[in-house]
Amino acid sequence: MAKKMLLLFGACFLAFSASFCRAEEDVTDKLEDLGVPHKERFPDGEMAYARNIWDMISYQGRIYLGCGGYDNSPPAANAGPVPVLAWDTESETFVTEEKGLPDEQLDNFKVFSDGLLYAPGIDPRQGWELGNFYRRNAEGKWEVVRTMPKGVHNFDMTEFDGKIFCCGYGIAISEDWGKTMILREMGLERVRTYTFLRFPERLFSVRVFGFERDGETFTGEMNVYVPEKKDFDAIKISSEELFPGLAETFQLPEGFQPKPDQKIAFGVLLRKAITFQDRVLYMVFRRGVSLFSTENPEGNHFRAVPIPLPEDTRPEDWFVHQDAIYLLTHTPAEATPDTKEFTNQVWKSTDGIHFEPLFHFRTPQFARSFAISGTDFYFGLGSHYKRDPKTWKWDGTPISPDCGRIYRYKGGF
């Protein structure tokens, strides 16, 4: 037995010594199928895509579920209004708290220091002169807070320096919990800001990074909040500070011949930034998804390290619970020539750098988001759609009927 354990440990260490070791405990047979709660609002067919569980959060005994679709193109184009559905852990039933918020997609839940639950207005179904966020008040009612100037999109929210920040085409700041907001455009009226990097002492905002070659390195621009100004300053940042090693994979398109004075840029999209202790972790979308964890040692500088994953593994979601951060990933695997299943993995880290496996399980579609209540894990399935190789639009292939299905694993750790 000792020899087998030693061999197993050695195999894991050699195969993935940096941070991960493939989870071995299969809990598929212990999953409970809780159903597809959004099926009435978004039935099978094209609209099933709007059942993607974009985000989940555990809050006051309920598991809240994101849904919808804000893209202007099919499938499920502009899918709002979106309902607010939650799993009640006491009654063990799905409840509808709001039949239809005036938005195309519900995503990116937050809980702020007032103890209330928030969600940004990803794509409001109202005029573009103002944007929204949504708040579940102390009486359990969902409020539409519509004070964000030029708020066509509000992709992310955060709380810092006693204020609420929302980002889209510029950044809106409120000192009175959304009653009034001022907009800081910073030249971003045509460039989207997608997320915030919130450290204990500093707040940064991040747009799509278009890094330009500067000699042997790549540089890009982001913004830092200056409390004395109540505004953001633009700063230059090296790709190696935030995405060490990523520029090494950059290649010019085949046949492309730049002009002698032309700076060559490559773009990355940073999403799902999460604060953990004195670090910020984030997912970078460029030819797949990469994970990074960074410190902000001083000033406007970063000290990031990559969080490696096995080659065939894609990260989907993470959250902080008590003194740890939990990560959800999946690996596609062919079950039969006619069907596909996914292996989903859950990992845990107590330092924001090194992750250890907890368990894995198989589902007909990949788990896109998850949450925890007590010792029980809840998972929401998602679905991609097939694209026409010429138009890069949906090719009409049916969306999986398992999109939006919810599973529970009791006694997860």
C-alpha cells in the first residue's frame, strides 16, 4: 500500500509539479440532478442557450443563478427580460424572486459591505443614456438602480474607498450607493472596460489589452484610481508584469508584412478577476484561457505568476469561501461516437497560487459555474454553440437540452 501511494504521489509530482495534480476521486454517482429551472422561460431549441448558468452565488440560504444572453446574434439573441431564480436550501425548491429584470443577461453577482446582493446591468433593455445595476434590498425585493451615465453595458462592479464602481464605456463612481453616479470616461467612450483588479490599497481597471511591441517587450495601457482626484489615471504596463510568458506565444498572421514603423499589437481579454487576501487572480482569454495570480508590491507595479493547468483543461469559475479559493475546470472527453461528456474538476488553494484537487465528476455538458452552501457544492451546466467556419456565426446546430441543468454534491469537503 505504501509503495502504491508513493508511486501515485510521484506520478502526480512529475506530471504536474508546479501547482496541480489531477483529481482522482470520482463523485459522479453521488451527484443529485435538481433539474433545469429556466426551462419554462427559455425552452428547448435556440433559446436553450440562454439557460447557460453564467454565474452562481450562495447568499442567505439561497443559490442564485445567472442566465440570459446579451449578444445581438443568435442563438438566443438579446434574451431578456431575465428572471431571478434561486435554489432555496431550506425548502429544497427553486423559487422565482423576480419574473423579469429589464436586462438581457444576469451575471457577475456581488455582495458588498451593506450586506446586500448586487448584479451589474450587462445589457439593459432601456435607453442607452443611462445604465443599470440591480440590488436585492433588505426586504428581499430586487431594485433597478438606473443612474449610470452612458451605461450601454455595465460588465463589472466593485466596492473600494467607500464607493461603488461600475465599468463599461468608462467608469461610473457612486458615493451614495447608486443614488447618483459620475462618469469618468478617460478616453474610453469607444473602448470597453471589462473588470477591476481590487487590492487592499489600490484599484485598477482593465480594458481589452492591445499590447504593442516596444523593442523586445510588449506594453499596454490600464487605469489606476487616485482617491485624491476621485478619478483614474492612465498608466503603461508591460505584458510581463500581468501575463508573464504569454507574449512568447504571440505570432503574426501568416503572410502579414508590417510596415517598418508599424507597432504590432496582440489582444487579450481579462475577466473573472477575484480578490483573495492580498492577491488578485484572473482569467485571460487568448487562444484558450490562462490563469494568473498577482501581487501589487508597490505603486502601479505587479508581480504576477502563471497558474498552470493540464494541457486539456479549461478553467470556468472560482470563488472565495472562508480561508480558501475554489476553482472549477473541465476537460472534454468523448463518451461514444454520437455523444460527448465532460469531466469537471474542483480544486482548492489557501495561498492563491498552489491548487490541490478535491474531486471530479462527469456531466453531459460542462459545468460553467458553481457555489457552496454549508458543505454542499452546486453546479450549473453551460453550453457552447457550433459556428460556421466561414461566417463565424451559429451554424444552427441544436443547443444541448442539458444546458442550464443544476447538480448538487452533498458533503463536498
